[in-house]
Amino acid sequence: MSTIEASPEVGHDDHGHDHDHDHPAFLAHHFDTPEQQFDSGKLGIWLFLVTEVLFFSGMFCAYAIFRALRPEVFEGCSQFLNTKLGAINTGVLLFSSLTMAWAVRCSQLEQHKGLVGTLAATLSCAMIFLGVKSIEYSHKWGMGLLPAGLFAYDPSNPHPTDHPNYLMYICIPFAIALAGVLLWLVVSAGLGNKMHVAMAMPLTVVCLCFFVGVGLGMVLESGDETAEHIDVHADPNGLASAPVMLEAEKAAAAEAAPAIAASGAMVSVDESVLEILAGDASNTGVTSGLNALEQQNAAAGTSTITGDEAVVGAITTTEIDVMTPTTAGVFFSIYYCMTGIHAIHILAGIGVLVWLLVRAVRLDFNRQYFGPVDYVGLYWHLVDLIWIYLFPLLYLIR
């Protein structure tokens, strides 16, 4: 049930028109009471959130299907995601949910200063989230970890220096916004317009928080060296233990060589050359070719059979390179689709929260009219909840 107090009954004249002095300014003409207006808006926002859930459900289904079909791709590519950045953003969004719920309560109690402060805190958390995300995106773009059609990762040059400064391009719109708000603040202060100063001051802090997020992301990204040393080109699981596995396979092959020779299998001289070339982890094609030659020397089935039909050892599955446009490119397509659309929802939430902040400074909300704050709060909680699912699915499950 709503906590809105019922307003006095609206009066009507002989022609059925409302008396202006009995009709509050915040009450739309097609509603009889504030409670009716609030309940109608609440139903509308819940219907909208249902469509949002259905929208994101399609992407989660795509994620589940591709992960079930190619689990080794997810295990390998997820190691390029910075868990620290994802964890920081998770904490930031959780705190923003607290401040948003606090803002709803302040609007109900007509605590105007508290409402402005909590809305500004929610906006600041959203900007920090985008700042950290901009570091994460620009770092991956520089490495060539892009969607399938643009995927250009080079294992021999994982950090090229000739790529554009993506971070600068991301920061330019936010820098322009900060400059505009600062100019608004200075002009308003010079003209003595207290109302505009009260609006521009919290928005200045909000814009600065984006660059706080950028700095925080730089610190965490520079301290995470995991992805810079990953070798996912020989191991089907995309783990850094590929060189160790290669040595173990060489030892097993040496032990099985006498038995293979006794069965009449011929080993080409070129195979020794391939083994030398395969020592370089970047020669993924040579490594795959060597694996194929080794399996050709084995008998059909899943084991190596000698001349006296003795089982020497099991044949391992062919190792694959997961860092290709058709494998890793699809993973990053799903990654950018899910996190990018979530970031767009963050931007939309920022726009609506700025509108609420301006109205809160104007003292538009009271005990009978706080519906917009409540509706935006529900939307913001859904955005946070979606990230709560994205973080473990993309960053943690390996």
C-alpha cells in the first residue's frame, strides 16, 4: 500500500470543471487523488521493467548457449577481464542502490537537503562506474580484443603502440560536460542566482567523479599483470600452462617411440623440424600441424596400438587456438553487447537522475508527491541487479 495521504476531494462547478484552488499543481488533471496518480505510475514502471527483463533475457540466453557449446573459449578469454575492476564497479553500484533507496525515503519525509545529497551521491557512483569501465574498454580496444568482425589481437604484440588513444576519445564528452557545468556555476555565482548555484554545485562534483573513476581504473589496471602474460594459443583451456603440457607430451612421445617403430609406423624427418618451430608459442599453426602428425602415427580409435596389439597410451584431443575472430571474437561480441547495453542504461539513468536533482532543488517533491523518485529508484535497482549477474558470469566463472 502507498503511504500517500489523501488530498481533499476535488470540487467541480456546474460545468464539471475542477476548481483550481482544490487541485494541487502536482496532480495531473486526469487523476482524482495523489494516491491514484502514484499507483498508476507504479504500475507503469513495473510494466516497463518487465520489458527490460525480457530484453536482457535474450542476451543471457545467447551467453548460456555459446558457453555450453564452447566452454574452453570462455575459460581462456575470461582471463583477459580484470576482476578487480569488475569488483570495484560492483561495490560502487551496490552503494548507489543504498543512496537511491535513501533518496526515496528523504522525498517521502520532505527532507529536501537529504534528497539533493543522496541523488548527487547516486549520480557520483554512476559516474565512477563509467570512469572505471572506460579504462577497461580502452585497454581491451588497444589490445585488439574487439567483437568478431573487428577482432585484431596479436599474441606476438599484445600491447601495440600505434593504436589510437581510445581513452582520450571516451573522456572528451565528459570533459566538455564538466567545463559546461563549471561555466554555469561561475556565471550563476556572479549573477547571484542561488537556485542555479544550488543546482550546479552538486553537478560539478558529479562530473568530477567520472575522472575519479578513470584514475581508480588506471591504478587497478596497472597493478593487474595477469592478462599480460596469458598464453592461450596451445592449451585448449586457454591456461598459462601450455608450455608445460607440451613438454609432457614430448616425453610421452619419446617413451612410445620404440613401440611405434616396432609396429612399422614411419616418422618423417620434417617432424623434428616442426617440433623445433613449435617451441615458439606464437607458431600456433605449426603446433596444430605437429599434433596432427602425431595422431596420424597412431592407430584408429582412442589409443596407440603396437604390433603385438598392446595399448601404449591414449591419444589426447587436438589442441586449438581460442584467440581467433571466430572464437574469442564471439566471446567479446557477447561481452561488449551485454556490458555495453548495461552502460547505456547507466547513461539513461544518469539523465533521469539529473532531472530529479534539478526538481529536488526546486522543492517539487513532498509527502503527497514523490512518485518520480520512487519510479526512478526501481529502474536504478534493476540496472544494479543486472550487473550483479553480469559480474560473476563474465568475470568469475572460469
